[in-house]
Amino acid sequence: MNFSWWTFALQAANFLILIWLLQRFLFKPVKAIVARRKEEIDHALTEASAEKQSAERLKQELEASKSAISAERQKMLDDARAMLSAERQRIIEEARREAEKVHDQALKHLEEERTGAGDKLYQRSVELATNLAERMLREIAVGSIEQPFLGRVIDYLDRMPPEERARLLPRNGASNLMVTTAHPLDAHAQSDWREQIGQRLGASLGVTFDTDPTLIAGTVLTFPHAILNFNWRDSLALALKEIHGNDHPR
């Protein structure tokens, strides 16, 4: 077989032309298509990655929202429990205060009733004691019992300052004195009273006598501008008044 360089050159030229044609009209468009498809695939992959990241963020946001909702729900439950506990405590405290108030009012009412009953009993006891003392004094009172009161009158007049004693009588010096006793005084006793009183208030003083059984014992000296009491009736009344005016032991 003979080798022909001419034929070899033509076949090489045809091969090169084919290669050029393939490069120009096949490989280049295919390469462009492949590059474009790669870009599209890369773009799609990028979008998919972005969507995946977005989905991941959305998932995280949903998880966070779920956690926040759960935390809010728990907080609302805790607040509701705390509110119910506080309201329950308030109701219990209010009920306790109301019970204490009712208890204190009841104790106060009982104390007032006890005090009132004690006061009434005390006053009644004082009145009975006073009445008993008055009755006993009336039973033992006799005419001679008035004489010791003369000593009290004389002692009182002796201890009076001169200016006070002068105010018992009018300035003109003429005056009358009424001596009232629980029992009548005999002539000797009346003379003794006139003499003793006259020595302190002046001999010109006119002294008259009267009786008042309600005095029980003692006397009342009635001057024109003053009255001096030295009798058991007024002493008992004053003692009763002082007893009622002072606090007594409960």
C-alpha cells in the first residue's frame, strides 16, 4: 500500500476544519448552555439555600414565638395564681378582722352591761347603806345629841378669819340668827347656845330657835346673808354626792 502525503494533508485539513466547525458551532454553544445551566443550578442552589435559611429562621422564630407564648401563658397562670392567692388572703384577712371586730364589740357590749350592772349594784348598795345609816342615826338621835354640835359651831367660828366672820352680819351691827336643830333645845341649852355664839359674833345678835326633824341631828345657822350647816342630813347627802362623783373599784 502506498502512503500519500497529499491525501494525508487533505484528511488532516478536513479534520482540523471539522474540529474548528465543532468548536465553533457545537462545543461553544454547548459550553454556553452548560455554563448557563450551571448558573441556573447555582442560582437555584443559592435560592434554595436562602429559602432553607429563611425556613430555618422562620422555624427559629416559630420556636421562639412558641417559647414566648408558653412563657406568657405560664406568666399569666402564675399571675392568676398569685392574684387568686392574694384575693384569698385578703378575704381571709377581712373575715378575720370582721370576726375580731364582732368579738371586740361583743366583749365591749358585755363589759358595758357588766359595768352598768356593777354601777347599778354599787349605787343601790350606797343608797341602802346611806338609808341604813340615816335610820340608825334617827333611832339613836335624842335631844342631848345636839349639844356636841355646839362645840363644832364654836370651833368653826373661832377658826374663821375676822373679815369672813364680819361678812356673816350686816354692817349696821343689828342682826338676827335662826338656829334650827333636829330636836327642840331646852331653856338651859338655848341659853348656852346664845352665850357661846354671842361671845363670837356680838351680844347684840338676836338668836331664835326652831326645829327640823329632817336634819336627823345637828343644826343649821341661818344668817341674813349666809347659812352654816352642821347636821347629819347634809353630811350624808354630801357623802353620797362625793361617792357618786368618784370612780369606785370594779
